[in-house]
Amino acid sequence: MIPGSLFIVAAPSGAGKTSLVRELLARDERVRLSISYTTRAARPGEVDGRDYHFVSKEKFIALLEAGEFLESAEVYGNYYGTSERWIREAMAAGDDILLEIDWQGAAQVRRLFAEAIGVFIMPPSLQALQQRLTGRGQDSTEIIARRMAAAREDISHVSEFDYVIINDDFAEAVADLCALFRTRRLQTSRQLARYASLFHQFNP
Ligand SMILES: Nc1ncnc2c1ncn2[C@@H]1O[C@H](COP(=O)(O)OP(=O)(O)OP(=O)(O)O)[C@@H](O)[C@H]1O
Ligand SMILES: Nc1nc2c(ncn2[C@@H]2O[C@H](COP(=O)(O)O)[C@@H](O)[C@H]2O)c(=O)[nH]1
């Protein structure tokens, strides 16, 4: 079996990564999204187990201490973590895995999986970012201010990622993200030769 790839998508809050990832998942059935654990309160419309596993701080710390997380970080005042068990199982099944996490988590994952492919989503401007956070209409003024204050720090980590997509025109950014996933899946003939079982089907 050809092993799947591990993709990381990060962005400052409000740049549009959840919207883009949702479109990618609708168009590319080979990608599986890791559902993170978080101590953040659910936003209106968010569903436990679909958008996040929403847990208390105590439960999160218990999971952390039990070694359940591949990576974890405090982001904008809440805790977030990726289930190591889920990732290992999905990898064993040969799936392409997508982690929608922040730059701190991305750095932790890169230390474990050097081959992970990092994609950073940029807003066209800080003004557009502010408008998107406000326009989403789901966070208080204080929360938006906290996320805007962190945006410069978030963006300063852009060079740690392999690819950058500027999410200005939404349709264009979706097309770029889908193309990136498709292209990264192409195998060179040398890579293919490493997957002996597949290779031998054509070279008995
Ligand atoms: N290209 C775009 N042009 C205009 N608005 C956009 C664009 N992309 C996304 N948006 C809007 O911006 C808002 C924020 O998008 P989204 O929730 O996907 O951001 P995010 O990066 O996942 O944020 P967070 O990290 O806070 O969850 C949403 O209301 C979304 O509809
Ligand atoms: N390090 C991790 N960061 C994560 C994870 N899941 C989400 N995130 C990031 O948190 C912020 C805020 O997300 P929001 O849903 O509260 O707006 C954003 O940058 C996410 O990418 C995770 O498991 N680990």
C-alpha cells in the first residue's frame, strides 16, 4: 500500500482555513481531517465530535498526562490537541491526513514527521482579517481583539511552512489548495518502485 501524506494547514485566526478545508474535504474524498480536542466553548452551530472534541480543562490535562496527544498547545487562551491514536490508525490505513492546527503544533509535528507538508493560509491584509473575524459574528469583541493582537506573531512563522496560499479570492484559494493536495500525491517512478507490492503487479 502507498502510504498517505501528512498535511498541516495553519493560519492566523479568521484567515479562512476552516472554510477552505471544508471545501477541500467536499471535493477530495482521499483526505481525512483530524478532529482536535479543545477546551474552547463550542460556537453556535459547532457539533461535538464533528468540529472538535469539546472537553473540560481537567479532562484535557488528564488526556495530556496520559500521553494521548501527538501535539498540543495553548492558543488564544484555550488548549488544543491532536489525538496520536487517531493519527497512527489513519496513517496505518494509508490515508492522507490533514491537521488544521496552529504554528506551535505544526513545529511539534514537524519534529516527529519531517516529511509533513506545511501549508500556511494568509489573509490579503490585516484589515481583511479584522473584517472576517467581525463578519463571522461568532466571537466577542475581546476575543477578536486577542486574535488580532496575535496575528502578527502567527504570520511571523510563515517561512516555517512549505507553501503559502493567499486567501483573497475564495474560489481561487480553494483551487490552489485542491491542486496542491493532488500534486503532492503524484509519485515519482523511484518512489513507486519502493512500494514493492504495487510495483510487482506491473512487473511480475
Ligand atoms: N476569501 C474570503 N473572502 C471573504 N471572506 C472569507 C474568505 N474566506 C473565508 N471568509 C470568511 O471569513 C470568516 C473566517 O473564516 P474561517 O472561520 O474559515 O477562518 P479560520 O481561519 O478557520 O478562523 P479560526 O482559526 O478562528 O477558526 C468566515 O466568515 C468566512 O466565511
Ligand atoms: N496546536 C493546535 N492548534 C489547534 C488545534 N486545533 C485547532 N487549533 C488552532 O487553534 C486556533 C483557534 O481555533 P478556533 O477553532 O478556536 O478558532 C486555530 O489557529 C486553529 O488552527 C490542535 O489540535 N492543535
